[in-house]
Amino acid sequence: IAMHDRIDLRPLTIPAPQVEKRQLQPGIGRRLARPRNTLSKQITALIAERVAHGDYELTYDDEQVMAMDRALGTHLCGAIKRGEIPDLDKLQAVHLSFSNSATPGNGLAAFLDAPVDVVVEGGAQDGVGKCAKGGTVTVLKGLNHNGQRLDGSVGKSFAYGAQGGRFIVQGNADTRACIRLSGADVVFGGEVTTPLRDELGGLGTRANLKGYACEYMTSGRVLVLGDPGPWMCAGMSGGAIYQRVQPEMNLTVDAIRRRIARGATVEITPLDDSGSADVRDLLGLYIQTLEQNNQSEAVAHLYPLLSRPQEYFVRIAPPVRRRS
């Protein structure tokens, strides 16, 4: 008997299961949720209310910030610039604190300016601090339910076009960090934890900055404690990057040179007195910030770098054009 005479080869049809339509329970009615992107406006309203009552240095703390909460701090900075806050000339400082492993949505602190500063314990998404003119943004590791500190990283285009202010990231950054940076100070604290293996290719997958860092940078200072990632400095025309050298982790000058984009017109040079002063300023700020956040143990190993920066850092910048 042939095989096809014993097996039923007709197509098998399986009926779809019948699902009853979900009925709203009596008394509940229409489901409502908080509109997206409203928290930034609510913060402005709260700050304006307290300033009107005579409080001129304020801290707003929120432990329930999520990805839907976008552009936090931006509406407040706009209201300050437009003169919509009462007694504006008396306003001294506004501290926005987002803790409990918070992860604010895109555009955190976009267009930031003094007297506003932002601290996040957890992480942040794309566009943090873009086009900022002043103020400070600090993204630190957040505590999980076991009391461990994790993450502290940011998404794409961190400090895009920032003209001023100070920015600290304890963890890593996605692609195009500091693209078009034009005057701000930035510290990236993510460090190399295992020796680099460039022979494997795919440098960006293992780097602390995932690629294209400081593209089209025109001014400002950037301190990098870890792997700066591939294709860095493309179109860079000003400012300076202070890059850590860590030979025991294969983060050598040659490795850094491999990470600079083809066609980039920058030089890698030892630190002079001015460069050493810059590193002490930026690294000192980073150490102080983490110590104030009860993370002294996380920066204790950086004190030798602080005392002898010329042994641990190089300067990456466009060559100085001398007039004839």
C-alpha cells in the first residue's frame, strides 16, 4: 500500500476560539488615565505657587517618574524665561529630583538653564539636556529593591548642542553623546570593566559611549573615564576631550586612535598645565557629586587620577591654528 493511501493529506482547519467581548463592570464606566507629557507643566505650576508664597529655593522630588513623563524641567525653564514666575528676580534655585530608580522619558531637561538643576537616580532616555544653556544635569545609578545601585545611563544624543551648564553621567551613553556640543562641561563616568578586545570588531557594542561621540563639537569640555566608542570626533572643530588612558584594560593611545572617525581633524596630545587643571576641575566635580550622593566607595579609586592627571589622561582636540 502506498504511503499516501494511508495518510490523510487534506488541509487541516482549526476553528478560532470564540472569545467573549469584554464588558465594563457596572459602575466603572469609561477608563481614564493621566494625560501624557503633563508632569512638566504640573511642576511649573507647583513652583510658581510656592514662589508666590515667598519660597525662593525649592526642591521638587518625585519617585514615580516613568518613560511617559517627557521633557521634565523644560516647561519650567520656558516659564522662567517668559517671566511667568512671580518674583522672578528673587528666585535662587530650583532642584528637580527624580529618584527610586526613575527613568524619565525623552527630552529630560531640554533647553535647561540656571537656576534649575536636575538629578536623576536611575537612568534617562534620549535627548537629555539638548540645547541647554546652563544649569546642571546629574544622572546617577539608582537603588533597586535589593539596595544595589544599577544603570545610571542615558540614551541617544545626550547634551545635543548644549551651550552651557554641567552634565554628569555615572553610567554609559548611547550614540551621538555631545553631538554639536558648544560650551557645556560633561563627565562620563562609565568605566571599562574587562580588557578591550578590539580584534572582535563591533567596538560600539562593548563601549561605554556607543558611537559618534562629540560629532561636530565646537566648544566645551568632555571628560571620559571609559571606552569612548567608535567614530568619535567626526567634524569636531573646537573644544577638548579629556580621555582616560588605561593600558591594563587595553585602553591605550593606539586604541583611542582607532576610535577616531576617518577624516576627523583632531590630535591626541599629552596634558599640559591647562589640560591638567581642566581634568582636576571636571574629575573633582564628579568625585564630589558621587560622595554627596553617598557613593564614596564608587570614586575612591579615582583619587590617584585626580592627583596626577597627566599620567592617566590625554587631550583630544583640533590642532591650534597659528596665525602667520
